[in-house]
Amino acid sequence: MTMKKPVRLILIGFGSVHRAFARLLLDKREVLHQKYGLSFTVVGVADSRGAVMNADGLELTGLLAHKAAGQSAITFPGGKTLPDSPTLARTADYDLLLEASPVNLTDGEPALGCVRTALSRGKRAVLANKAPLVIDFAGLHQLAREHDAGLAFSATVCGGLPLINVGQRDLIAADIHGVEGVFNATSNYILSRMAAGESYDDALLEAQRRGVAETDPGLDVDGWDTANKLVIVANAVLGAPARLEDVTVTGMREITAGEIARARAAGNMIRLIARAERRESGWKLTVQPRPVPLHSFLGGVDLWEMGVIFHTDIFEDVFMKIDERKPMGTAAAMLRDAVQLARFCQ
């Protein structure tokens, strides 16, 4: 296959997701070259303390070791230092910006500003961070159209599960009249372990140890991470211009071991369910703990699994789920999006 020019990446945020992404780039380098003629080069990385860039590419193995030793990207000796991620997004020479910094639902920064900058420069952007889309879904897509820039975000909803891709592409001719699912692995793991007799605190600690829980675990257990994902699904798949305030949210923090035991005795399992129901007045969006039959599809979405049901006309009901125990699934979804944008938008 004819080799295309190297695709230059900058990574905003270098936590567990982007470190997994960097390892994927190293592992998949030959496959991407042989199958697609693609060569990805990371020319910039930013974390919470600063950024480093090198136009010839950063040495990823060394950078991963540097971060594993507790050091910041800004102290990595392999490039020029910059004060922050907005400066990197504004000044670096790159093709794709990948955003996986912590979620900030107050104003979306610095992620939102970085993505806006990239799109305004005609660059492509791949998001794992949900906040920019939740805060300004329409605005970001308008910027992408105005500047002929690509925008992909399949990693924002259920990690590696291709929920957005299936909803946008494979169900394109369908009338989707409802969506429901378990969208958050951390809350699902906690509820599953509590049903097995483990304490809430111990289950949460394990989710944090694995790097699956959000930086602020309240986003998981209070239902806001699920609500963010439901807003993205509403906008991207259902065509509903929803905002976070349109979602009625009840978290699972108050669910007791006794309630879970009583549900199990009745043949049910409590899951934190996202639901979009189409009504005559518009879409009703909810997130709340619900008892579901233990032997139903959602009842069987167990431990680290996430799952969704699309209720449609011509495809009837479509069921999908994924078992995602580590950040690798989200990193893989970002790579999936990066490959698609590099192949078709280059």
C-alpha cells in the first residue's frame, strides 16, 4: 500500500485513557501501516501541569515511563515545553487533536476551548471527553462544517461499544422510538458487587484502582456521566437538541444493600438505567436506578459490562453490550475514530 504522509497527533490529557492510547499506537503501528498506509506520530502531549511538543514526534515509550514515574509531561526532556493545553492546541502543527482530559461540566474548559481551536484551524478532533459535546454539541458541529474539519466522538458513549456508530450509520433508515441502557460501568460494577454482598466503598475503590471510574466518582454514582452520554445519544442519534438540564437524573448513591436484596428476592436486579422515550410532546430523557428482571437483557448486563437497546420499527429491537474492565476500550474507540478521520479526511 502506498504510504501516506504521517498523521500528526496532539493528545490533550495524559491520564489512563491516553496512556492506553499511546500503548495501542506502539502495538498497532505495523498493522495500521500495512492495512491502511497510516503512520501516526504524536507531536504534542498536555497534562494538568503543562505540555511538551516535538515536530518530529515524541518518543512514546520514554514518555510513558516518564509518566509512570509520576512526572509531568512538561518535564519530559524530548521536546519543547508549553504552559498549557490551549497553547498546544493553538500553536502546534498537527492534523488531529485527541481530547481525553477530565470532564468539566461547569464550562467545559480547557477541553471545549481546545476543540474549538482545533476545528477553527481546520483540524480534525477526536473526543473521549463528553463535556464539550454536552455543553455545545451544535456549535462544535457548526464549526466543523464551516472549516471543513472532522469531528468524531464514538469513545464518549460506552467506551469501545460502537453505540454512536451503529445509531448513526447502521440504523440510518430506521425510526428509533426508544433507547435504554446501562451506560456506566463503574455504577454497574458497584451495584453488581453490592448484590453479591460487597460494600459500596470497597466496590468503588476497585473501580478507581482499575482507572475506570471518572476522576470525580460522583459523575458515575450520581448519574451525571450516564446523563452526559444520554445527551450525546439524543443529539447524535435521535436528532433531539437535548441539553443536560433536559435529563431527569437520580443517582444510585442512596441505594442500600437491603433494597438490592429485596429486588433480588423478587427476581430483579437494580441497574442505573438511561432511557429516551419518544412522546407526542417530544423526547423524555431519564437516568435512574430501576429494578429490571434478572434474566432480561439489561438484568444480564453485569459487573463491568455496558449495554444498550435500540427500539426501532424496521429493525425491531437491537441489543448490544460490551465487557470493559479497563480504559483500553475507550482508547481503542479513539483509535477507531482517528483511523476513520485519517483515511477519509486526509
